[in-house]
Amino acid sequence: MSEDSLSDDNQLIESLRTIEGEKTTIVTNPIQFFRKKLNEINWRDVGVSLLIFSFLFSLSILVRLLSAFYFRKFLYIDYINIVWNREVQLTPNNVPLMGFTDFPNYYLEWARAWFEEGWRPYRTWVEGEPWNILNLYSYPPLFLYSVTLFWRPGMRFVFGALPIVFADALCSGMIYLIIKEVVKGKHSQIIAIVGGLLMVISPINVIYEGVYWFNLQPVTLFTLITFYFIIKKRWWQAFVWLALAFLAKQNAIFLILPLFLFMLGEKIREKGLRKSLIESFANVGIFLGVCFVFSIPWIFLTKDYIPLLFSLGGNIELTTTIYEPAFTQSIRFSWAIYVLGIEGWFAKIIAFGINSMLLMITSAIAISIVFFFRSYRNKLDNIEFFELTSIYTVIVHIFMPRGVFKFYSAYYAPIITITIVTSLAFYIRNWRTTGLWLTIAILFLLCFGLGHLWIPRDGTPLLLFIVCLIIAILMGIRTIFKNRITKKKSNSILSLDSSF
């Protein structure tokens, strides 16, 4: 045996001893281990991130509260001396925002009854009874708790909206943290800041969450935190936050299937089938456990609790009928294509797929299977994760039998923002290309947001579908480039090896 071989063996033995010694230290001296972990943290980076996060959060609050005050000062329905208690017009200056007045007429009415009448939610309206707003609460409990967090009878309406505004503002900071984690390299900081600023001024979120105070927050915030832990590969934390997202609003329930299959594919690749199934279902158990704990006492007080939580998807009908929505109803995808002028057998097939939920279910399963196989083959990077997640999230909503309201897009907009910024950031190589691709991302997202506000509500599902197609095209192009880069690197390594 050569001296070089002996030297390598000695180095390996020494390394193993060092590792073993570290393990012993961890077990026998937890304080030293904790100090070591603290020393490993880049506190400068943490401080900078916290400062930027706080700046984006504060700026978002300012933009939303100023916008809310302006709309109530000049674009109100009925004059009231207290500006913050005014209702905002549904279509101010004939712009079809379709804002509605759910916050003062529903959310605050539930909060008032909670404090003044000892009202108990989750009671199904029985046919023949007088119509009553108090019998219409069907959201999870965390949303009710958020509305009642700061507001009390006699206070300005804005105090009930503060948790919604704060949650939406925190999303800008979360987008910054997520993009900073996804995009690597010397330009990651500026790219992440731009992404956060785009959320600060996102027209969709400023209007529907900052002005009309709809219920899409805090579910969006909890969903973004879930994604943050997923890209950090901390699965049990991700499922805790996914449970909290579901407990804030039911939209998050759609994410269980793709995220579970993504996790399962990754774990099978790394740990084998048996251990992966145990760990994956344990995380699902954590999800169910959190849902159960936060469902107390309602899950024991009324038999209507669970049925009401799963009643918002719309009724399943085996028909080809294309329904024309009333002014206060959501828009189905089948109606959107009918308004576009598409009729005949194709429109009937789409209508049947929507009404029967078949189109939603098959699309959800198909995209979830892609999550599994891409993850299992180690092909699903963080950028592609958001590309697929954006498409999945939008598709399952616009294909729901119930359809979508315009304000639903406040839930997709942050995910789409992350997707567009990170997907285009893939092509950044220097400062010149940084400016080019960020400008394209900014223009696209602002056009999408403003266009979404201005188009007639009948076109909302089609606009969202077009955005999905654009993201799918970007994903395909990026995959081609990524494969070419990987192939070049492999050829370079082979050439290097052959030269030796």
C-alpha cells in the first residue's frame, strides 16, 4: 500500500473520531452544543434580514391604511361622520372592483354578536326560519378570533380590520425571505427586496385586503410560512403552519395533496418506502392534531361544525348547464368561456367538468402526481416548486363548481409574485441582466394586478387561466435551459476526469 493511501486512511479515521467526538459532545453537553449552534448563525445576515423585513412590513401597513382612508373619505356609499366606519363603493368611478361590503355587514356583525349576545357560531340555517346573518358563519375558528382580536363594541371598524391588514403586510416580508432563500448568488438580496416591494404595492392585495378588508388574510400569511419551511425542508413545521392556514380559511385544504406527495417523493428517494410512509403520515397526524386542538370546543358543541367547514366548494351536479351568475355570485369558468363566445359541445364538456367537480379533481390529481415524480427523481427545485404551486392553486380554484370572486385573487397574487420573480431571476447573470429581468417581472405583475382590477368580473377566471399558461411556458423554457446547463457541467467534469 502506498504512503498516500495510508495518509488518506489516517485522515478518514481522524475525521470519524472528530465526528464521534462531536456526537458525544452533543449528548453529554447540551449547553455547549446550543452555544455552538448560536455561533454558527450569521447574525449580521439575520440583522439585515430583520431590518428589511420590518421596513417592508411597515411600508405595507402605511400603503394599506392610507388607501383605506382615501376610499372611505371620497368613495363611500353612505355619509357617516366617522370616516373609518363608512362602506366603500362596490364599483368606484365605474371600475368593476366588485369589492362588496362583507366586512361591516358580516364579519363585524359576527364579532358584535360574539361580545354582546354570547353568540355561538356553526349553526346551519334551517329552511323556514327567518334569514339571519348569525346562521351563516362557515369559516374556521381562527378567522373569527382574528376579527375579534382588537375590535370591541363601540370602536372604529378599522380595529377589527387591523389583523387582516397586518397579516397582509407581513406577506411582503415573507415574500422577501422566501425569494432570498430560493434565489442564490450575489444578486439575491436585491431580487428579494424587489419581490417584497411588489407585494407592498400589489394592486390586488392593496384593494381587497387593504381597502375592503376581505377574509383572505391571515390564510395567505400562514400559507407563505408553510412554503418557507418547505423550501427549508422542515416538514413537520410546514404541516403545523398548513394546519393553521386551513384553520384561518378553507383555501389551504387544497394544498395537502400536492405537498404530501412532494414530501413523500423526496423521503422515498432518501430513506426508502417504509420509513418514508411512517414519517409522512406522522406529519399528516401533526396536521390533524393541530386542527383538532384549535377546533375545540366547537367540534364538541355542534354537529354542524365539520360539514360547514367543507361546504364552500359548491354543490356537485351532473349537468351541462352553464349558469349565469347573479350580481353577488361568483363566476364559474364555464360562464367565462361562454361570455367569450365559446358555445356548443366544447362549452358543454367544460360545464359538465366544472359542475361535477371532475375537472377540478382530475387537474389536482394530475399536478400532484407531477409533484411526486419530479420530487422522487430529484428534479423539483425550489423555483419549479413555486411554478407548479401557482398553477395548481389557481387551477383548483377556477375549476371549483362554486367559481371565483375577484377578491379571491388576493390569495394567489403573492404566490404568483414569488413565481414570476424567481422564474425570471434564473436568467440573471450580472447587473445588466438583473435590471432587464427584474423590469420584465415588475411590468408583468403590475399589468396583471391592474388588469385584474379593470376587467369585467366575467373575465376573471380566463385571466387567471392565461396567467397559468404563461407560468407553464416559463417553466418549460427554464427546464430546457436548466437541462442544458446541467449537461454542460457533466461534460466538463467528464473532460476534466479524462485529462487526468
